[in-house]
Amino acid sequence: MKTRLASLAILGALACTSAPKGKMGTTLPATTEAVVPVDMHEAWNELLQAHVKDDRVDYKGLVAEKDKLHAYCKLLSSTPPSDDWSKNARLAFWINTYNAFTVQLIVDNYPVKSIKDLNPSLSMPLLHTIWTITQFEIGDKKYSLDDVENKVLRGAFKEPRIHFAINCASMSCPPLRNEAFVGGRVQAQLDDQARHFINDPRYNKIEKTHANLSKIFSWFSGDFEKNCSIIDFINTYSTVKLAADAKLSYMDYDWSLNEQK
């Protein structure tokens, strides 16, 4: 997945995001960012701009540039974020990591109709799936996609807006952004993803007294309710404001591949 007008927008964002923008949105001293390779996400940015359009992915085109994608994923593996990086730079790194390794998974197994087709034959929801068995190294540690999402992005960063930024290669997922996340702009990029996802009727249908929402808001309700209600969180970004007693329902989730047709 528009903002509140005037002071309400600021107050709402402060209440419903995990970190005050006055701190994380501030430009950090150049020395803090200097240890991050300047062009680290450039190749990923180029791939996204070339192959993501209207929220859909040109996987055939990415197959043709598989070597470039693999090289970027190897760069991520060999350049783990350190404590010297700013929090924003580390956050951008891990969002890009989740998205790039997910895309690489699809590209390496293309054509597929759904990422769920790659599940092990004996899969168990949340325990033994494509998200838990896919392993890759970041530095000297092994991670799965599930590790990056739940232990790093949700666990360490406690950032609810990551749910609008990471993409699981499916139609009902928040769209893959057609640019790389970068430390200097990651907070603005996350807000933009939230506005886009929440206000797009393909993902959420919002009226004043009722909303038919993405199941993401049900599955991860605790992430959105840490500082406010789900309705308050949605109203921070929605152009249509929900009443406090609005009825909420949830859409079926479409796991088919988010591919350009």
C-alpha cells in the first residue's frame, strides 16, 4: 500500500508509525552514510526501472538479465550492513534484500504460475514453505525470506510500513516498487508505498462506514495496532477517512504471479 491535512497528517503519522519522522526522516551526517557503498543498489534500481511497470513485473525481461540480478544478490551477500551504517541505510538494505532474493527465486524457476508452486511437496504453513526453506547468505550468516521479514524487518526494526514495501511476487501483495530503496529516502518511500497500497481499490476498498481490506491488515494486525487502531493507521494514509466504528472485512488473497501480461 492522501495523508491527513495540515497538522492532523503530522500527528497521525507520528502516532501510527514505529519511529517519529522528526528523527528518522532527518538527513544524517555524511560521515554516518560514508561507509555504505554509494552505488550499492544501482544495479537493482536499473533492473526495477526497466522491468516493473504499473505494479506488475516483466519476469521474462528479468530472465534475460539474470546475470545482472545474480550479481546484485551476490553483492548483497558480500556486503552485510554494519553498525556503522545509519538505521535508514540498514532498513533499505533489508527491504531490497527481501525483494531481490524473491525476484531471483522466481526468475531461477520461471515460468511459474504462483510462488506457492515452489513450496516443498510436504509443506506446513508458517513452518515449512518456500519462504522458510530458501536459504542465502548475508555476510557469514544464513537467512531465509521468512527470517528477513519476521526476525529482521518486523523483529529488529518493528516497522509496520515494511508490509507495503516487501513483495512476495503475488497479485495481492503490495506492488514491487520500481526503484530501489535507499537510506536517504527510505522513510519517504515507505510513506509513498503505504499511500499507494491503501488507496488502490485493487488492494483495499474503503468507504466511510466500511472497508474491505487486504488480508495483510488481518494477518499482521498486531504490527498496525502497536500505537493506534487499524482504522487510525489506515486513516493516516487514506484519502477516504473511516469512521471510528467502521466495519472491516477482508479480501481473498490472490497468490497468482504478479506478472505483466
